Amino acid sequence: MSALHRPHGTLADGADPVRLMPEDAGWAYTGLRVLTLEPGQPRAITTGEFEAFVLPLSGGCDVVVEGERFALRGRTSVFTRVTDFAYVPRDAEVTLSAVEGAEIALPMARCERRLEPRYGPAELVPVEVRGAGNATRQVTNFGVPGVWEHADKLNACELITPDGNWSSYPPHKHDEATECEVVNEEIYYFRIAGRDGTTPSGAGFGLHRTYTADGELDEDVAVRDGDVFLIPRGYHGPCVAAPGYPLYYLNVLAGPGPERSMAFCDDPAHGWVRDTWRDQPADPRCPVTGAEGRRT
């Protein structure tokens, strides 16, 4: 099995689907937890060295931190709505609770500065349609530089790829400090919808590719609902949604740079593909979701 591909269940911590700390990945900054909140049973989380977003994947929750309370409306699934979220700082005690139960992602980054907690309304989250033709996808820019500046190291965004389409394409990398890229460790957390297009299911699958120019990394894997893939270096992309199975992934990035950035370089062998999009219409299925719900 690939050391970079962590199938569903291999990162589980009790009832929680994912617990991935930087040391588990073999790097320094980026982590991810996915928590299961049982109905009416609060969970206490200590952030320690990490800042984090509280991002509902299904259901909503209350977040109590440092005397503040944020009521997150959430969503039925990642394929039904852009969600609201909260930012919580390092060295904080956070209590999460959900009357009806919920699944919550905590994308996180080891950081130095301690900022105050903050609420992010879904209505202010920009939704971008990127690409064209069968490379059209939705990018939900809830926690990226230029949109959400209230973080020290942490960057995060969501993508929805309609079934049959390609995303994270052309392949790109961010493992050097150059004129076009910065160094970032990156996590891909995948969810895949079943036949109804909205409910995550283990039946579907997608494809993901990561490689280096020297061939030291060269991985093509089938990803399923709940899988994690680690990007320590190298070009990554495409992510391909199999026909019939829309693909979602949460990207979490952080690195050593003094300022947050998601700058990258395309693989020069494939960057020309971007120029072809000017003459192609976007897939009308995108955007798939917004703060008001599904748009298709």
C-alpha cells in the first residue's frame, strides 16, 4: 500500500474517522481531524500548538471557545451546501456539541501566533468555477489567502468535481520557494457521492495522481469515500470523478513561509492545457452549491 494514500479507516481514532497529525504524515505543519459528534454529547478539544477551522461535513454544531459561542448551521452533506465555519486559535479549549449529531472536519496547522476565535458566515464564502469543458470544477474558497486573512499558517478550501470531470489539473506543485511557488504540505480528504449525487457512499470511486519529475514518486491510486492522500512534494493532479459519482475533497495546506500563500507551479509539460479553456464553455453543472444550497 502507498505510504501517501491512507484509505478510509486507516486513520481512525475510535469512532472518529480521521486523526492525522503532522508527525503521522512525516512533516511539520499540516494536520486533519474528522470528528463524530453524537447527539447531545459535547466533545472537548484542546488545540495545543495548532490553529484550526471547525468545518461541518454533515449536520451543524455549536462551538464554544474562550467564552464565545458560534452556532454553525452546517449542511446535510458536502454536496448540498456551502457551510459556515469557525476559526479557533492555538492553546484553546474548544467544546463542540450537536443536538442531532454531526460529522466535523478540523483542518489544522502548527503555528506560532495566537489569534482570537472568529465566525465565518457561509454567505461570505466565494464560490469559484475553475476550468472548462470536462475540467470544470467548483472551488469553495472559505479559508484561503485573500479571502480569509485571519490565520497564521492555515490554508484550506473545498472542491466539488461533477461526475466524469477532472480537477486539480493541470498537475501542479508547491515544494520549493521560487518565483511561482511556495513550500506547502498538503492533505487531500475525499468524499464521494453515491447514485443520488448528494449522499456520500462507499460504492463510488475517483482517481488521483501524484508524481515527481525524477520519477521517485509516481502514484496513481483509486480513492474512495473517506480516503486521505498526502502531498509532501511533487506534482499532483488530476483528481478524476468516475462517471456517476461526484467527487469532493478538502484541501489543507500549511508550510514554513513567513506569509500564508497557496502559490504553485504547473507541470510545464501540461500547463498549455489552461490556454484551451478560453475557447471552451464551462460545464453548466458548476457551481454545484452555494450558501443557499444546491444550484443544480
